Amino acid sequence: MSAYHDLLRLLRDAAVSELIGTPVAVTVKGRVFWYDKYRIGNTMGQRYIGPDSAELRDRLERAKTLKAQSEARRREQTRLVRLLRAEGYASTDQRTGSLLNAFARTGVFRLGGTLVGTVAFRHYEGELGVRLGFDQLAQTGDIDIGSFERLSFAVGDTVETPLADVFKSLAFDPVPSLDHTRTWRWSQGGGETLVEFLMPAHRDEGVRDLPALGVSAQALRHLDYLLADPIPAVSLYRSGVLIQIPRPERFAIHKLIVADRRAGGPDAQKAAKDRAQAAYLIEALAELRPDELREACLSAEARGPKWAARMAASLALMPDSAAVLSELRA
């Protein structure tokens, strides 16, 4: 676990060391965001860095030093990845890793994209210091990226390489939809791997645009809860890829809600998988981070009776998890 968090720190250092110009703080609706501002000829350009935090400010103050350490840092990243693999942590397969690496390089995660679904679940192994078994590591070919529509409009920046070009270079094709003017899904190998972009729905679950990522996204209910306050993570591919995933306690509670939405329909098998992932995380978090799990549970229930009812319906099929959460809420 120490090696994992050392690797995560090095990758976050590397992200700041790529500054082109001068970091500048910008306040938008009471929130502070940092931008890398630089001159291009007679005009000024800017590149979004991220939301303000004490940790980010510290890195920005050390940006020149971090840049000078890039080669040594890269060697240490490679060593830590090798160590983690030797200790049995799951590596990311070549197909998924190459895609996540391409997303990271063009700025998807920097601009607010968050990996969700089973691929995100696999990355809690390093974050929590737990070992996932074969059943937990098994995954579908789906890769889902979620982001907030308002953040995409607010950052004033876009991916460095259009995602349509990224997908084309990796032999992905756009999946036709009812709205021919918007593309939110891409497939590779005749549907063997499917990438979907998602956003929270505030009213209807339609398809809308994510300007920062240059794609459209399917709006889904309950997703705003999952995407709130995401965390950085490392994907064990090459010398490590810096990605972004939901907080594990929110992922667990969100899975309870999604499982009930899928129950009794054609997605019943997915609902069972949702419950299994939720159960695994609830058990681990009750031991490792009980306060965070309790807060996530109460936060979801406070959103209204429909949220509480969906959670209760899933927990009725999960007596062990229900007992754990009941004890935490007591």
C-alpha cells in the first residue's frame, strides 16, 4: 500500500512538472481553479490544471524542482510498478491500459473525466490496500467515463487531441444513435470493447454535450452522487497512468441504487454484479474507513425516500451488508 501511494504521489508530481507558463488562480462562482497561462505569439493561452487545494498549491510552488527530477521520477515509477506487480496487484490489460493512457495524455481526467463501472472498481485494490479475487477482477468490455456538464462548460479548456482522433488511432468506431448529431459511444472489435460517456441527469435522461471533452454523453439519474469529490488513482500500465475514480464509499452506495434499478429486467445479471461489488466494498470500508462509509450512506438516504427505498430493496437481498450499515448508522 505504501508503494502504491508513493507511485500515486510521483504521478501527481509529474502532472505539475508539465507546466508551460505560469500557474494562475481563477475564482469562478466562489470556487478557485488553477490554470497554466502561457503566451503563444501575440496571444495568451491557458491550460486547466485543477481545483484549488493545499496539496496542489504545494506542488505548484515546487514545479521547477519537480521538472528537473523528471528522469529520476520516471525510473522510480517503473520500479514501483514492478514491485506492485510482484506483490500480486492486478495489472491493467493492454487493451484497457492503452485506452486509459491515451485518455490521460490528452487530458480527459485532468478536465474532470472520472472512470466509473467495473474498471474503476478494479482500482480500489491499490487505494484500499485489499486483494481482489478472480471473481472481483473479472470485467466486461465496457469502459465508462462520467463527468459533470457544468464543469465541462466552466473549465474553459479542451482535450489536447480530439477524442474522435484518439478513438480512430485505436481502431474504435462511433456507435450510431438515434441522435445523429451526437456521439457518446465507441466500440472496438465489433463490440468487444465499448466506451461510453455519461453525465448526471437533472431532469430527463437524454444525450447532451461535454464541451471540454469534445464528446456527447448520456445523462443518467443518481450519477451526480457518484461523481462528487472523485479521487486520483493509478492504473498499473507501463510506468503507471494517473486516472480519476469515484470515492469508494460512494461507489458502494451507488451500486446499491443502480442494482435496484436493474432488478427484474434484462440487466438482472448486471444487478447481481452490482450487489457483489457493493458487498465487497462495504465489508472492506466498514473495517478501513467506517466514518466515510457511514457519511456516504446517510448522504444518499438524505436525498429522499426514493433513494432510501432503492437502497433498502438491494440490501434486502444482502443481509450481511445490511447488518453492517445498520450498525454504522446506530
